[in-house]
Amino acid sequence: MKILTTMNRKNKIGIIIVVLFSLAILAYGYTCGYQKVCKLAVIEKVVRSGKEIDLPKGKVYAEIVDTPASRAQGLSGRTGLKEDEAMLFVFEQSGKYGFWMKDMLFPIDIIWINKEGVVVHVVHSATPESYFNQVPPQTFINSPDAKYVLEIQAGSAEKFGLYLGTNVVLGE
């Protein structure tokens, strides 16, 4: 009788472990497959934070994306940005960084900024159609090296005074 009880207890523990593992896999699969962020959602939210950015003609509040997973997700799947909202992509080193409009639902302005805070490239009103209506999809890429990329509402680059050579205060 004692042997049977021990086996039942081991079986129960094994079943619990399998169920917990299965739930973890399902959660990861949902995050990776549906939301296209292949990390645990809890970790992803910790690395994202906000930052106030001073522009020549106003301020925006940017969500920082500085991990490979958060950069891959970007603004994909969102329905829009408020007038003073932005997304700031932060890269480890300066370089050429291409962006496309996969899974985007609204147009944006894309601004590449070098490590000194100077605007080095601007794309006005990049539209979702630039991804779907072209084969291969259009990729927007900076010519001079950049360390940061700012995405804002379409038409906002001019409104905020963002042109080639403009200085942007990103702060620390």
C-alpha cells in the first residue's frame, strides 16, 4: 500500500510539472506567434520605458525600444499614435538601419538621428501600402550612419521642425 501511495504522489507531481510546462509554452507561443514579440511578455514590458524628447518646435514622449524583440515589434499592429507620442529605437552602435511597414496600420514619419543628436535622414509619410503594394516590400534606410530612429505621426516631422541637420535633445 505504501508503494502505491508513493507512485501516485510521483505521478501527481509529474502531471503538475507537465501542465505548468505546457502553460508556459502556450504563453510563449501566443506572445511570439500572435504578438510577434518572441520573449516572455513580462520581460518585454520591463525593458520598455518612456522618455521626453525635446524637439525644435515642441516635445514628444517616446516609448524606448532597445531590445531586438521590441525593435522587431515596433509600432506593428497598433492603431495609431497621439500627436505628442513617438517611438524611439535605440541601437548599440551607429550604422545603417532599414525599416519597413510590415503590419502597420497607419502612416508615420521616420527620422534617423546620429549619436550627436543630429537628424541625418528623414522619410515623410511612410505608408502601410509601401509594404503590401510592392515586391519586394519597400525598405526605408538611412544614408549617413545613425544610432537612433524616431517614429512619429505622419506629417509631424515638419510640425516639430525636424529637417536634415536639426539638433534633437534626447537626454540621458
